[in-house]
Amino acid sequence: MIEKKSEKREIPENMVLIPEGSFLMGSTRSDIERLLDLDQNVEGGRFDNEIPQREVSVRAYLIDKYPVTNAEYKKFIESGGYVKREYWSDSGWEYISQTKPHENSGLDSIVNGEPDCPVVNVSWYEAEAFAQWTGKRLPTEAEWEKAARGSDGRMYPWGNEFDKEMLNSAEARVERPTSVTKYPNGKSVHGCFDMAGNVWEWTADWYDSEYYSNAPDTDPQGPTVAEENPYFGEPEDVGVSIYEENPSAGSKLLSGCKVLRGGSWNGSGLIHIRCANRDYDEPAYKNDTIGFRCARSVD
């Protein structure tokens, strides 16, 4: 795949410039067959949302080198970010007006958390507001995937073979988020840390399981609306399968979801923490496996 050489730009601290050019987005059928050979318990349709693999061109952009940390998010809290309407979308403002995380103990784990660990327990709405506060935005799903895997369609940020020493996944048995600088050998070819493991990351896109089949070949921005009821499952539900293709009676059906990428500390790295792996949840959802990083457009 071809990436254009960019003219010299001033790159903000702790951001990476991803040059304009194309990359291989998604997975091939042979990739999927290999995964099913590795884990016979995974449902056959589990990875269909990654197909087909195709060449996609993305204009140059900036993306954070690391997931947003507790220390960075704490500054947003202390600056009054939760009471300043200008940082919030209409839906986001309605969400925090109802939940009032800044008026109860909802932010204690961030304020008192380890400064260099990724912020977790933030909804998509909060991630969106933080990005707005910093003058950035959330990355599109295509931008996230290109930053994670480079242009050659590699399976993991460092290459095509899983190595448990490269990331914080279930195989590491740490069972919590770790410092965003802990795994330098696992960074992507573009120099981004923790794009495999540690925490799932919110992206800008609505989720549609068939989007990779019909997305544009240039600067895909995600579907205009979310799939109504995708496969059932939540990011922390990692076991025999993280999706129920046929939900049991009484199961909560997800709807109107945003895309999550990258996997987390409690997921199996071999199968579930690959560059092409796609997950999702409702924008109001939060737990201790989900964080985010920001991006910025360039002229």
C-alpha cells in the first residue's frame, strides 16, 4: 500500500502524524479461517463484520500517541468541563444532566487513579466532550485502524504473530489497566502505543456490522445511522464467544452503538485483540475496560 510523504509539519506533543495514503482495512476470508482454526469455540459468524479486506485511502491526520490518561482527564474535570455546555453535544449534555457524574462519586476512580494509566469508566459522550475541550475529536474507525496496523494489513500492531509480551491482555494476568508507556515494543509502525490491549477505545463511528462491505474507498466516516440491533454482546463479555448470535430470552439487546477498537486487559489477545477486530456498545455505556484516544484533522 502507498503512503504519501508529508511536508514537514509541527506535530503537537504526544501526537503522531499519519501520512495521507492507502492501507488494507478489514480481514480476508483466509484470515478468518485461520482464526477459527485457532479457536474452535468461536462462532463462525463472529468475524463477518471485518469482511471484506480492501484498500482504503485516508487523508493525513494526527492521532494521540497514547490513550488519554487519568492525569489528562483530571484536568478536564478540574477546568469545569462537566458544567460548560460548549463542550457537549445535545445528546451528551442530556446524558450528564441526567446522570450527574460530577456531582456524585462517578469520577472518583479518575481523580484518584494512577496518573499515567488510561482513563476508564467514561462514556462515549464524555470522550467526545473531552476531545472537544482539547481542540481535537475522536478518530474515525478507519483512522484508528490505519494508525494501529500501518499500510500492510498486519494482524497486530507489531506484526502477524501474537506475542503476549507486547501488550496488556488476559494472557498477562495483570487484570487491570497499566501505564500507557509500559509496552513500547508493542507500539504500531506509526509509533502509537496500546493499540492492542490495555483498554478498548471509543471511535467516532456508529456501528454497522456490514459497513466494511459498503464503506467508501476514500476517507470513510462511518454509517450515518447505527445498526438497530447488532449481535448481542458487550466488550467485557469475553469467554467462549463475546457475541450471542441468538440472544437468550431476557437478554438486553443493544441499539444505536458506537464502535470500539483495540481490546482490553481482560480480553484474549490471540483472537480478540487484533487490529481488525470490531466491537461496539451504546454511547452511554462505561466500565473499567473502556477508554479512548483523540485525533485531529490537518490541512
